Amino acid sequence: MNIDALCAAVWEAERWMKQFNRKEYPGAFRRYGEKFAPLYVQAVQEAENLEGLQALADDMLDALERRWKRRWLGRGALMVDERQMIVSFLSPMLLEQPDARCGRLAGMLRQRWAERWPKQEYHITTYEVLCSGFRTSILGIDVTGSPLDPARKERGGT
């Protein structure tokens, strides 16, 4: 398995995170999955067992860390961006896969990350939960449930 190809799903954070908003996220998430899910499904199949999945998670985190260390300035910002990419795109994509080993890999990445960088711990969740968290606001004022919210009727409003 090519660790760099798997890590590209995180390294391309700038491209994908620009689309992490209420309107663009569903399409971006679908395209992200089309691009990276086959690589991860193949990788977990090659890993075969829990020890293999743990080694895969460690290899990925090693590769991410090597990239951070090569960066002279902005290491912390890069780490935060890539962690956000794992939370917003990679982990939900892995949880969506029919092969349960993909979900286990998401959990192992989270666990091993927390062991290495406990102050930078993150949590994982599903695509549906992330989508439900987007707020509708105008000038910072939440208008969920207001006449300006097009989804109001779907939630039982008038």
C-alpha cells in the first residue's frame, strides 16, 4: 500500500476545506469519497487484521509528522489544518464504508493521534452529524427557523 497516496487525502486539506460549508460540503464530500474511498478500502483489505490496521494508522501518522517537521514555519497551523481534514472528511468517509475495518481504521487513527499528541486530541463523527451542524446565519445572526430559512418547512415550521 502506498502511504503517500493515503495521506494525500489529508495533505490536500486546503483544497477540500474551502468547501466545508453548508452549501458545498455534500458535493465535496461525495467527490472526496469517490477519489479516496477505493484507496482506503484496498488498504484495509491488505492490512487484514487489527495489528495490520494499527500499523497502517501508525504509518500514516508517521508520514504526516515527517511532513510537519520539514516545514520551517507554520508547523502548528499545518497540523491543525490536517487534523480538521481528518475530522471533516477522512473519518466520516471511512465511517460510511460498508467494510467495518474502515471504521476501525478511523478509530485507530484517532486513538493513536491522541496518544502521540494528547493536547491535540480530536473526535470523529459521521457525515450526517456534520451536515446537521451547519447553521444558517446572516451577519452572524442565526436565522434557523426564520422565514428566511428554506429548510424551515422540512423541520415542521410554517
